[in-house]
Amino acid sequence: MKSIIYAGILLIIPLGVFLNSVAKSIDYWKIPLMHNSSSCERVNIEMPTEDLVEFGKFLIGATSDSISMYYKHESANQAPPGYLISIDPNTKEIARIPTHNFPSQYQMNSHGITIYNNKTLYVLSHSYNKGGEIVFLFNLEIKDGHVEATFFKTIKISDEHGIYNGIAIINTQYFYITQWMPFADSEQGRDVSMTTSLYRTGLNLYTKTNSVKLCMILVDSAICSPKAYGHVPNGIVLHEKLLFVADSLEKAVLIYHVDENLELTKFASVPISHALDNLHYKNGVVYATGIASVMDYLKYSASIREGKTPNNVPGGFSKVYKEGSAWKSKEILMQDKLSFPSSSVVLDKKVVISSVIDSALLFCPLVK
């Protein structure tokens, strides 16, 4: 009898440790505290823009129907085409950007975006049966006080539908991308059945299957190879010889040195108090945006899958900065006025926050 009891104890202890680690990973007990958000103003838009970048006095967004792509079962082809928008942070005026020469055979379902040399917009798109995993390049210019875009190039990455996330440009020949899903969607969209969802979540939680890849451009395509691995590499930003990568599930900003041969050497991992999506660099500081609790994300996914009204998903942003020789982080804002915040652009006296699923922007006073 004693041997059975001892065996039971030996079984229960590691099981308890395992379940506790799972609960911590998904923020099961977390109750986020809203702060520095009471004066935030919500402004509705037609379609969400997951990412934002600065262009002159404007912010640029690229819209997409993320619910059809990521949360509804094999429904990517139901997503309406995305488009580019400009935002004036001072007037809060939001306008669709006139876009010239965009090829009709493609559909833009944007994920990460970035600007190179202050004029070229790179849009990483999940175009599924209308382009695959592809990057669209646009020249941006301001005419008569408004932004216009002219399409001039595609870079086809692969037909691994839905798996890539953020993009960081090295030069006109090379860029880095992040892989946030361990296996590709079908051409019809994401399989969100219970079995496949559990398998996908398990791989993300317990393996480092996903990668940061270096891509070499070959005219209108790219050859990509893994240079680093993580649980869910997400937002990515390059500043000189430092590459910053947000890992959503690790809840950390990973900092790599970019070697002369473009290999990556990790030298720091900066913990963040919330899950992570996109990153932005400004004046020596990296701003990391994301949701407060992974559990809220899981509840949201289940609600969409079951056809129920989804829950609100609060979130905010933090800053990652260097103090002496150490990299540190500080949570700046947490709010529940915009569901699923995914990107923040910090300006002199305000911050503008966008969402991956909520058709709105949030304009908040900046508390440093």
C-alpha cells in the first residue's frame, strides 16, 4: 500500500509542476491592471491594420481581415482585399491611400510592414491563392498634402501559407522575416479544428520550431534560410547591427548581433510583462506592443471557432531600453478600449496604437 502511495506522490508532483508551468505560460491567473489609458481616444476605421510605420508627418497602415485568415476555419478566401491607409496623428484624419499599378492577380492581406530608405514600403502579405506568402513593394510620396503609393515589385517567398509575420530590411538584396506558425495553412486558409489547433498550440508552447530567417532576393523571389529559433517569433526590427525580435509566448524581446556574414548571435533576452506582437524602434528605445494575457487569446479563438460573441482582449505596450550595459523593460500602458492591440508608434507627446482584429485606432497621451 505504501509503495502505491509513494508512486502516486511521485506521479502527482511532476504533473502538478507541469500543469503549473502551462498555467503560467498562458497567463491563466493573470488579472491585468489598466493604467495610463484613461485619456485614450478610440477612432474607428473600416478594416484593422495590424502594423503601423512612420512616413513624414503621417503614419502608414496596411489593412487585412485577420479574423477570416486566422480564426475562421479555412476562410482566407472570404477575406476582402486589404489596402493602404494614411493617418495624420495631429488631426486624427484617416484616408485610404491612392495606390497605382497594383497587379489585379494579387490580393493584399498584410501582416508586417516596414519602410526602407524613408520611401519604400514593404508589405508582407498572406495572399493565399492570390499570391502565396509574398512581399509587395511600393514607392511612397506626398502630393498636395496627401500620401500616394505606386506599386513596383513583388518578392515571392513561398506557398507556405500564413506562416510568416514580420519583416526587417537589411538592404535591397537581403531581409529577415519571422515565422510565427509551425506549419503552413492550406490554400483555403487556417485549419482551426480542435485537434489541429491543439497540435499547433502544443508545438508553439513546447518546441522552438519557428524561426527567424534570412532571405536573399533573386529578382522577384527569395531564398530564405533559418538563422535563429523561438517559440513564436513575431515583431522584428533592425537598427544598425542589432536585430530585435519579439517572441510572443516567451514574452521577451530577444536581441541579436548581426554578424558580417548576416548570421545572428543572441546576447540578450529582455522579459516583458505581457505577450508580444510588433516592435518599433525610436531614439534608442524599442517599443513592444501586445495583449495582456495569452488566456484571453485562447478564449477569443474558441469563441470565433464556436460562433459565439468574442471576448474583449486588453493589451498595451512596453519599452525596452539600455541602462548602462544592461537592457531593461518597463510597461508603459495597459488598456481595454482597443481589443487585441498589435502595434504602437510613439511620437513626441502621444502614441498611436492599432489592432490586428479591432477596426479602430487608439490615440493616447504619452506617459514616459
